Amino acid sequence: MIIHSHAKDYQVTLYEDFSFLEKLLDTPNSFLVLDETVYTLYKDKLFAKVRDGLEDRFFLIKAEESNKTIETALAVCEKISDLRAKRNSTLISIGGGIVQDITGFAANVLYRGIHWQFVPTTLLAACDSCIGGKTSLNYKTYKNILGTFFAPDQIHICPEFFQTLSQKDFESGLGEVIKFNVMAGEEGISLLENRMDKLQKRDKDLLGQVVLRSLEFKKRFIEEDEFDRGVRIQLNFAHTFGHAFETMSHYEIPHGTAVAMGVVAANHVSLLRGWMGKDLADRIEALLLNIIHVDLGCLNTDTEALIGAMRKDKKQTGNSLTTVLMKEDNMELCIVHDTSEEEIDEAIRYLLTLLRERNES
Ligand SMILES: NC(=O)c1ccc[n+]([C@@H]2O[C@H](COP(=O)([O-])OP(=O)(O)OC[C@H]3O[C@@H](n4cnc5c(N)ncnc54)[C@H](O)[C@@H]3O)[C@@H](O)[C@H]2O)c1
Ligand SMILES: [Zn+2]
């Protein structure tokens, strides 16, 4: 798959097994940044050569939000600037969204841009964040407020990596996969309904297929509106709710799971407005409940506090709340500036009751 962007076109390639890595790791003048957990899990199988001969071309990152800072990005820059062929070096990064955000930022600002290749190792990074070119860093208590647009030159996806993800991170990735396939309409929804079991068992071929379908869907929006001023905002579907669940759980609820919860809440507002029928809302909810496993004890479930967190979302501009909602007709995505607090309150209460009842049963 080729993604067109103003700066360059870049390619996404799907691989059946790890054999592509050998050639990638032989890239001349390359500098490797690896997720520490990925390194630990795969060092003998995939990274023996790195360990034995490339110590000065090698940087490990512990994938924690507290490390997604400008200091870590600068540390990567410093290491690369120590190399002899610095300007011509290629940064290769292997990891999830945290490693992607740090290395994308570093590759963008160092010498105003160096070559960068990315291997997403989480389902979430593979099905969503790896394309679109956003880099985001946290600053103090502010999440993702520093950032640029800079895409990798190439993206290499190998679903084999998803086999070792924790259940929590795997289900977080499935949250975004389900969201994309729901947005794609009946075909995507029935595909998931028929194969949810296989997907949850991490079938590699099916994972490759749904990752590509998700990226194909996202591609249309980012190519038309690369810099997030128009149609790309529609991809924010469920995210205003999701970000509130993420922050109010202090990131105990991972991004994709929070988004999955956001889909249920957003669809409930659509239902209240008569934009979506109960049958469709129930079908989507049934899919999502397969992968939403949260201990609500980690979340401040006071709806007023949750609405307050939604207001703080960086994409909120006016007094009333902006959300992206879905209409059943043509599965149209609408940017709605007048979502009322009452609607949101009712939708969140609905979601929380649903999850409580499910958790108790
Ligand atoms: N730039 C964007 O467009 C964009 C979009 C969405 C999210 N994000 C960011 O991405 C981050 C979340 O990324 P994520 O969900 O990919 O996870 P992550 O990078 O936080 O990784 C999650 C966990 O999985 C581990 N891990 C990674 N690959 C593994 C593997 N193959 N096997 C076992 N463990 C593995 C990591 O070490 C970590 O513990 C957030 O910081 C979010 O803000 C960025
Ligand atoms: Zn998302």
C-alpha cells in the first residue's frame, strides 16, 4: 500500500514472517531504536546480531508515557549525531506507538529530517498510528501537546509480533480495529461478526487482513486532509469520549479500549438523536463488549468529572461540546458542535451501567 503525502509517498508492506528483518537491519548507516520489552522478548531470535556488534548504533526505550518526552527524543538525536555518517543515517524504530512518537519526532527535527523506517509491534500502532504522520510528545502533565507531522519512509508490518502482546494491549488494538471496521459500514461489521472468535485467537492471516482494511479506511481521510483541518477530524469518532476515559483512569485504560468505550457512548448519543437504530447500535455494542475488559475501580466514574475531562480535550474549541457522531444512513460521520451535556451524561451513564452489569454477571 502506498500513502501519498505532501512531503513524500511512503509504503506500507505486510510480511508473513520475520525474515524481512534481516535485510532491514543490514541497512547501511542505520541506527536502531527498540522497545525494551520487544528487545527482551526477541533478542535471541531476531536481534542477536545487534547485541553482538552494534552497541553504539542501538538505543532501548522503556515504553512508558513518562518517557514520551522531548528529553528522550533529544537523547536519540544525540546518539545519532555522534555517528560518522549522521546526516545520511537511517533511523529504524521497532515498537509501539510510544516508540513511534519519540522516534518520529527525533527523525523529523534532527538535521531537519533524516531517513526513518518503522516496524510497528503493537496492533494499535500497526492498524492506526503508523500512517498519518503525526508525532506527539508529552510535556509535564500535558499529554501529546508537542508534535509535528513527519511520516516514516517505509512501514513494515508483521502480525507475528502481535502474538506476544499482553491481552490488555492486544484488546486495545482490537478496539481501534473494530472502530475502523464499524466506520466502514455493513461489510466491516459483518466481517467482524463472523470472525470475532478467530480474531481473538490472534489468527495471523486475519490480523493482517483487518490491519490492512483499517489502514485503507484511514488512508482516504489522511490523503485528502493531511493536516487535520477538515475531513480527517471525522477520524476522531469516539475519541472525545475515549480521551476522557483514558485521562480519568490515569492511563490504566489503554487508548484503544478507551476508544472502544467511546464508540458505545457516541452511538448512544446517535440513538438518542434518532440517527441510529437500536438494532445497529446493539450489533456494534456486542462486538465491542468482546474486547472491553476494564476494572471500573480505576476510573473516576462521576459523569460531571468525565464531562469536565472532555472539555479539556485539546480539540474542544467553543463552549458547547464537539463530538463526532455516526448516522446510520450511509454510516455518515458528522462533526457535531452542539452536543449537549445532558446527552453526554446519559450516554456515559448508559455505558457505565452496561459495563457494571456485564462485570457482575
Ligand atoms: N502518533 C499518532 O498518530 C498516535 C495515534 C494513536 C496513539 N498514539 C500514541 O501511541 C501510544 C500507545 O501506543 P501503543 O498502544 O502502540 O502501545 P505502547 O507503545 O504504549 O506499548 C504498549 C506495551 O506493549 C509493549 N509491546 C510493544 N510491542 C510488543 C510486542 N510485540 N510484544 C509484547 N509487548 C509489546 C510495550 O513495551 C508496552 O509495554 C500512546 O502514547 C498514544 O498517545 C499516537
Ligand atoms: Zn485512536
